[in-house]
Amino acid sequence: MPAPSSSKRLQNQVALVTGGSSGIGAGVAKSLAAEGARVFVNYSRSANDAAEVVREIEQAGGQATAVQADVSREEDVLRMFDQIREQAGTLHILVNNSGIQDDAPLLDMTLEQWQKVIGVNLTGQFLCAREAAREFVRRGPQPEISKATGKIICMSSVHELIPWAGHVNYATSKGGVMQLMKTMAQELAPHRIRVNSIGPGAIATPINHSARDTPQEEKNLLTLIPYGRVGEPADIGHVAVWLASDESDYVTGITLFADGGMTLYPGFADNG
Ligand code: BGC
């Protein structure tokens, strides 16, 4: 039985999940919608996948709308925020989730690979966070809806901490997301805007499919996860709901790692 609507933690709130058409973003969009948020499911190219996420949310009794934008392009981001304001009036929650990998050893990495990943993973988060913060400040507090005037959740990674050979563009983007998040949290706290990150470990999504392809690869991956399982998008969705809800109203400027212990240096458990 679904919970009565009054007990939903994100009732009457409007959320945007960038990169919501697949992977962690799709999981987060569904979790936020299940808690009553009206969710804008952003996609860059996968219109069909976004439509499918919207359909699943609606079938479960939630509210969702697909919205196109390449988050690395300022004009796209501005258009997306205009569309959200036109259709929903305002925004309460941004989940800055869009992220890509384009891996290569440093010696072979092209400038194009570097700029593409930094463009989506870091510049995209800056552009969306800036527009969300502008909207939160413009609209002002709505204490009957949420204690905070707005909430920004940045999708980081264990790789904001853990260096990752062969992925220098990706690891650098996530290191950047850490300072982006903390600096925005410091700057926006007086406006009662909370900014936090989630640091997922290995979550079963298309982005790391190649690391889980064969039983041997999966076994190797599990040596990095003390908790003994690969994560699911819903593991991250539940954390996002909490960070977006009033239950975390005194939490700002943190990265909450949801990684089955990947950041615990498991190699040191029987070594060092
Ligand atoms: C990456 C995944 C990887 C995980 C753990 C994530 O940020 O996108 O490909 O499996 O970190 O290394």
C-alpha cells in the first residue's frame, strides 16, 4: 500500500534531476517522485529513455516531465530552467547528476576527451547549480513547503578522493565537484540553501558495465567493496531523498559516501 500523501517527505516540491534518463539519475528520479516531488527528468540525447522513466514514475502514481538540455551548454541550461519555471513555477531541489566517462591513459588522452568530461561533469554542475541558486533566491523561502529555501545535491564519486589511473579527466572532474560543492555551500548557507554531495562507489549502471562484464571482473571489483555487493541505483536514490528532505536540514557542505566501504582503503585490511 502506498503511504498516504501527507507522509511523503517531498510533497509539493519541484525537483530537477540532470541525466535522469538512465543509471543513477533514473534511480534518483524515481525515489524523489515516490516521495511526492514533481520531477523534471533531464536528458541530453536519450529522449526515449527519459520518456520511459517518466512513464514508470507516472505508472507508480508520481508526477514527471522530460526536459532536454546538454548541461555543458549554457544556452541549453538557461532554456531548461525557463521551461521548468513556465511549467512548474519554481524549483526546490536540484540533483546535479549528469556525468560521463571517456577513459584513456594520460599518454593517449586527447584534449577533446579531457574537455568533454570536464564540460559535462564539472561545468555542467556549475551551470545548473548557478541557475538553481538564482531561482531559489528569486523565489525566497517557502517554509510551509520546506525548511530550506532550496537544496542542491551534487553527484560526486568515491573518485573525489581516490585517484584513478586511466581516468584522469573523470577523477579531476569529481575532485573539482568537491570544491564546487563546498564553496557553494559556504556561499549559499546565508540564503538557507543547502548544498551537499553524494559519493557513490560502484553502482550497477551502464557507466561501469565494462568493469562487471565477466564473473572474473565482477570478482575483482568486489575486492574493492568490503560490504560485498555492487550498489543499486535505489541505494543512491534513498540517500538523495534524505539529503533533499527536512530530515537533513542541518546538513550542508558534506559528501555522503554511499559506497559499501570502498573509501575505507580495503587493500589495507590484511596488508600495510
Ligand atoms: C565510476 C564507476 C566506478 C565507480 C567506482 C564511479 O564514479 O563512474 O565507473 O565503477 O566510480 O570506481
